Amino acid sequence: MNPQEHQRKPAVWVGLWVALTMPCAAPSLGAAEPHFESLSTQQQESVGGVTNATLQAALRNLHFPGVAINVQEWCVDVQSSVCLHRGELELVACTKGSKEHESIVAIEAKPMHVHAALLLLGLKPGSPATRQPLGDPAGRWVDVPPSGGPVDVSLVLKGEEGRMVEHPISEFIDPSGKRSEDPASAVKEGKFPTHTFLFAGSVLSGDGPGPRRYLGDESGNVISLSTFGDEVLCLPAIHSQDNGALLWKVNATHLPPVGSNVTLRLRPRLVPAVKAAPAKPFPAGRGSQ
């Protein structure tokens, strides 16, 4: 991963912008590492005090071309098109005119609008991976892994009899054939390990007068497999961009032809299901270790 020269700042200003455009913006939820479960697709009426009616009112006030909130499925649907049938992957999704040669789908929507739509569903952004100085005399740096709320990523395609079918994104990713140095790597099992990504939230850049720049809008990095440091959604941990380290390629077996319109679906996993269990007392006669 290449270190970024600009000062990194979390993209919380998007939340402020949403708050200014609707009376009851979705709050950030939860502390670190609760147990998560997917939301009900039929009966979800409110999350964190945000109701379906509130979301609909917000959507009437906001104009996000190519981005929609699917209230019944409680997810964000992004219009996209298939852009690759053969080749190694650095991304799942990019913006049109950016990195179609290494992405499965391309979107016309602004990544910032995708970010804001996820905020409306109450998902909490984190930050992409970065490098930070240790502050020691040797001038060493340390890699900091990404963070953010979990999001299930899928493609919605037309199936048999014209019905729309949701497919986890892992169905469209295969090992590239290159060997991983990680002994626990899922490449050895011949499958992509997950369809759940982190809502890193890209990065804001710029100081002084004038608006800050949402870097995901400039780079086109929407959902990444490799680590760029400005993506909206990413995998956990840090993954090299070097050509020799690209471990995944597109599996086009069930993809429609290049140029076909499909729906990129982002479903937050954001309802804490179980409270933390109380700590167990030590057995009699034993002290803490």
C-alpha cells in the first residue's frame, strides 16, 4: 500500500450534510465488535429511531442519480453495468471511466452519494487502511488496517422466467492462480472467502478555504479487493496492489454480457442482536491472571 501524502480525515461531513437535509438523520450505531445479524427483509419498520417514512421523506429531498434505498430489503441499490469478463481484479466496483479493466461492474453514481445512502440506513463508517508515523527517532511508520460497519455485497440479475435473483458477489470471483504467502489464505481452497465488506467511507482531503474533496469521487475506487486507501468499501486487512499479488480474477460464468445493466446491492448488517455476556467470576481460591 502506498502511503498517502494528504492528511486523512474521516468522512463524517457527509453525515452532517445528511443531517442538514432531513429532520432525523440516521445515527451511528453501536460500539466495537457486537454480534450482528441481517435485518428482516419484510418487517423492518425502524432502526435506531429512523423509520421508513423518514427515509422516504429524505429521498424526496435528496437527488442521488443511480442510487436508491430499497426499503423492503433494507439495502442500497446502485445502478451498474458489467465491465469485465476476463482478467485479474483489484476492485468489485468502480466508477465509469476509471478502472473498468480491473473491476466486475462500473457505476455512474457518485461514490459520495453511495456513502450518504448507507448513512441513511444507520451504518457507521470507519476509515480505509493507511500508514501512520510511530513518532520514534527512527522515523518508522506502521500500517493501520481499515475499519467500518459490515456490508453484504451482491449483484441482482435476471434469472429464470425473468425473475430477479440476488447473488453474493463471491460467486463472481475466482483465484487467479497465483500463490499466496498467507498460510490461512482461502486461495488454497479455491474460493473467495466472503461477500461482506467494510464501510470504510473513503477520505476527505483539503485544508483552508473551499470545500474538501471526497477522494473516492476522484479515484473511482468504490468497492476494492486491493488496498488503495480511498475506497468506499473494502476487505478487512491490507491487500497489495502489486501485479504479482493480485490473487483474484473475475468468474463470468453467470454474468450477463459486458455492458449489461445490473443492480449492485449493498445490505448493511447493523442490528446488534446479543448484548455482551457478563464476566464470569473466578473460581473460589483463584485470583486473576
